[in-house]
Amino acid sequence: MRTQLIGILLLLMATVTFGQTSELASLTNVPALVPENDPPVDGSASGETLLFDKLVMITGVSPSGTETKIHLYINTTNGDIATMTGKSGNAEDGSFNIDDPKFQMTYYNPHGRVYNFYTRKKNGDMVRYMSTLNTEVVAFNGVLPFQRTTVYRTGDGINPLPQRFEVSQFKASGNNAPTLVLCGGKSGSKPNKLLLKRFIGYSGIGYVKTDEGIYMVVKMKSDQGSFTANKWKSGRYKITLSDFKHVEGEMYTDMASNNEQQTAKLEAKTFTGNCADIESRINQLKIEQKKKEKKNIEEMSKGNAMTDANVRNATKGVYGDPVEQLEIASLEVDLKLCKIEEKRIKTRFDEEKRFCLMEEKARIQQAASELTALKARYSGPNDPPLLLTPEYRDIDKRMRTKSSTCN
């Protein structure tokens, strides 16, 4: 009888161990981390469904003790992730409840793409929105130097997950380095150190590729607080982009409509008199600017600035070329001078204004020369828009300081 009991216990232990090993192997099967050098693929595009096969429920604790609940969704095939903070807007099983008026989710792509999804009540109706302007670069690593960093085993850790996976604690050199609690890797191996190569996750929780296999980071703690995975499971979660109203789409439609109206007004203008040639030239330059603006608006609506160089360039140029704007400003000074010369009798005020306008024209020409040099300096694909540079802001500030006698 005793022999039979021992046999049954051993069989049960073997079954549990096999089940744990099988589940852990399934959870740590992350194709996106298999390539050694190539980044994860850009797995999503406009009109597609965003898919995730893993859900991780995380509790973040700040140094003051404030808790934050985070739902992390991971696509282990292409490296996409999505996050939701708090419980509002989530279905009971942690999946997406896009009809909850408090639903809000942010999607991140390894290549820098960012989508923001949210649901709101508008005039009594539920409206789902999607923003894809992509004006920020998201750092997946957070505060951790995951890539090309060696961490050393400091002992066994406490597994925060309901599964009975074995875990170990690791820490990089340095007093301020965070402690990582990891599970996974090669079966039966307990390495004393790991070289961290690539990470997919959020707030330090996720998958990390090492020289000893792929591990799950189930806890990260440091002087800045901690993040702990309370649940980690496989599932099927999806967001269909067509279920959401494209915020930028409305914005681009309005911009295109305004552009069309303004262009029509400019094209309808006619000019007569001694200064008509200057007025006509100013009007023609404004029409040309509006046509360029139209092309930029059309290009901006085709994609996002983070992943498409053409969209990025269009976004930079949507407010016009500052050098061309100064050319118009210079001609507008010429027009005012022409209006003064048209007068048969000129007053002292007219002479003062003419002198002021000549100084203004010289200032414009100087600024145009400086901006032409700046355009050449900030001409690279990764350079910021000219309008956002400190040099441009300095020139713009100087140009806004005008003498009242020129008005």
C-alpha cells in the first residue's frame, strides 16, 4: 500500500512538473526575440487588426507606496505591445471592452509607432477614437538598460505569479542597478550571470532575450519603486482599427477644406494701379504656398511621422517655408513703399515711414540670409523641423520687434 502511495505521489509530481514546464515553455516562446540582429518586424499598418497573444497584469508601486494597476498586452510574433492603466474600460478577463466610456489604451510598436485608443460619450452616443499623430518616441526599456547589459545572479527569488515557476534574482553591477526577478531560460539551467540582449515589455516587465535563452521578467524593483507581474497568461486579444474614428483624419479633412477655401479667395483676386505688379506677385507667391500646403496635408494623411520619411517631411513643411514667407514680407514692404511714392504730396510722417520701411526691408533680407543657412544645417532626415530650432526662435523673436512708425 505504501509503495503504491509513493508511486502515485511521484506520478502526480511528474505530471505537475511536466505541466509547469510545458506552460513555461509555451509562455516563453517569443519568435520576435529569436533573430539576433534584426529588429522585430513592423507588424501593423492602417486598416489592420492589432493582435496580442499574451496578457500580463502588473502592479506598480511608487517610493511613496502609491499603487498603479497596469494591463500589458504582448504580441510575441512581432513585438507589438499595448498598455492600459487602471481597471476602467477593461472586461473582467482583462481583454478589451471598447464600449466602456472610460476605455483607454496605448499601443507601441518596436519601430516607434504609437496609437492611442479611447472611447467617449458624445451627445449621448458612444464614440471610439484613434489618434495616430505619432509626435513622440517611446522608449520600451523605461529605466532599465536592457540591451547589451550583464546581470549577475544574487539568489532565488519569490515568484509573484500563481504558477509555480522557479525564479531567480539578478542584478547588474552598481549600487543603483535594479533587481530583476526572472523565470525561464534553458531547462534545468541556473546560470550565475546573463547577458541581456533584447527586451519586449513595459515598465521593466516583459520578455528579455539573453545568452542563456528567453526569460520572463516577473518583477523589477529599485529605489524608484517596483513593478510586479501578478498574472501572466496566453490568450487572444485584438483591436480592429476600423472600429475607431481616426482623429487625425478629421483634422486633415478640416485642414484641406480651409486650404481649398483660402486658395479660391486668392485666385479670385484682381489688381489695378501703379502697384498692381507687386500685389500680383505677392498673391501668386501665396497661391504657390497654399498649393504646397495642400500636397503636405495629403502626404501627412497617408501615414505617420515616426515610420514614414515622406510624412515626416510633409509635417515639417506644412506651415510653409520661412524663407519664402520672408520673401512675401519683403514684397509687402515694397508695396507699402510703392503706396507712399504714389502720393502727390508727402508729409513728414510719410518720410519717416519710408525710412523705417527701408530699415525693415534690410532686416528681412538679413533674416532670410540666416534662415537659408539654417535650412542647409537642418536638412537631414532626422533633424527637427526648422520652426522648432532655437536658432529659428531667436530670428523669429527679432523679426517680431518692429517699429510702430512702420505701420
